Amino acid sequence: MPANSVDGRANKTHPAHRAADVWIDRFIDECAIERQLSPHTVSNYRRQLYYMRDLLDVNDWSNLEIAHCKQVLHAGNRRGLSARSINLQLTVLRNFAQFLVKHQRLSHNPAKSVQAIKQNKPLPKQLNVDEMSALLDFDADDFLGRRDKAMFELLYGCGVRLSELTGLNLDSIFEDSTHGPMLKVFGKGSKQRFVPIGRKANEALRLYLDKREEFAANLNTPALFLSKHKRRLSNRQVANRLSHWTKQQTLYQQVSPHTLRHSFATHVLESSKDLRAVQELLGHANLSTTQIYTHLDFQHLSQVYDNAHPRAKKK
């Protein structure tokens, strides 16, 4: 099998490596044809495996051991690669080794025994309360303006995911006799949850629904948020509209729909200190996912301390 069978790039192969290259090429073909991975991913897998073949001087993959896998990590450290890049190499090696196990070239996958390098999770970006107020402080009487304001108020006021927002239907909104206006949301894994709709979000939603009734008269679609072509709004369209209003409201930073969700979580946690409640509102299956917001909360507490405590180190 030719070395350039998938991505069209020939490799200068040392005679001792030809047997090893056959298995790389078979794996790459499986990734491209059977698994239907993207051309970018396939090209990256190929490049990484040929790099590792040269690094380890492999002529027979059946001799692959844990020590070889660790050698790949050590080499990445010496080259100054990021933890993410090194872990990507390990992932490629794990997948390839599992392929060799499937084809009985290896009795077990040695890369599974090697731990990935711990990566520091970046803190989610969020807007402070004043910035959120500035973003949402616009009035519009046309259909698009009212729709956009209702969407952004729900993203921030209810903390829904972007896909949850675009998946909302007219019957997702209902009135609860005890809690008032509520939103029925289907999250990851089609898991259903109910989120209260705040006063500002409810007001924006009602103004939008008045316009929607006029705009979509005689239109038989359950989608809550519609495009100007009277179809369900896509995730990309929501993100584009948010970018438009970010510039319009002169916020000199990038703001995504996820930024509004992160801001919701941060502001609720800062005020309530109730991590479990925030977990339920966000629809997180595990509390550990929500705990990243405690770091944001600590930053807030640290700022308060620095500004208020007599013996704090003030800048």
C-alpha cells in the first residue's frame, strides 16, 4: 500500500521502516474511509504517527511498550510543547495501538497505561453585571430587535445552552401556579429540566411573542425563535446576532452565547453561594463540572478582600 494513499503526500521511508509504515497506512485508511474522520484529523494522525515512528525508530509495532509511550511524552516536554499538544499525541498513539490490538499485532494497548498530562482548565469568560446591563440595554420595535433581546435575556436570565435556546418551542414556555413563568429545557442526552424565567426575560419574551404572532401568521411551526426567512434559528445565526449587538452596544470584547451562560452562573453563585442550585439550573450532570465557577467566585472574594481589609495588599 503506497504511503500517500490517503492525503496525497509521499513520505521518504527508510527501508527498515517499511513494515511499520504498512500498519500506519492501514490505520489511516480506516480513519478516512470507515470512521470518516475529517481530512484535517486524518492528516494530523498521519503526521503524528510518522513523527513517532522516527522518534522511536520503529520497524515492528508489535514491540511497542509502555516505555515507548512515555518516551513520546518526554520528547514533547523537551520540545516545549503544550500539555494539550502532548496529550493529543498520546491520544493518537492510543487509538493506533488499539487498532493494532484489533488486528492482533499487539496483545494489549500499552498507551492505555500512560497517564495524560494534567491540563489547567481555562476559567470561563464572563461579563460583570454592568457589562451585561450595557449589552442588554437596547430597545427595538421591529421583529428582529425584539427577537434578539428575548434570546439574549433568556441566555443570561436562564443560563441555557445555545443549542437549548435554538431548540425551544412555543410550548417550552408555561405558567406555574407556584413559581410563575417557567422554561422547559431539553439538555444533553435529552434530559429535561425546568428553569424559572426572570422578570426582565419574561418581559422581553412577551414583547417578542406579540411580534412573532404578526410575523408568523398562518405559519405552522413550533419553533420559538424564527429567522427572517421564517425558519427555526440556527446556532450560528444566534452567535452572529450577538456579535452584531456587542459592537452596536460598544462592548470592546468578544462575547459568545456561552459568555452569557457563564455570566449567569457566576452572578447567581456570587449572590447565593448555592453550588447545588447552580448545578441544577445549568443542567450539569456532575457537580464537578459546576465547581469551576467557585474559582470565579474566589476571584470576586479576593477582590473584595483586597479592597476592604485593613491589612490587605492594595495595589
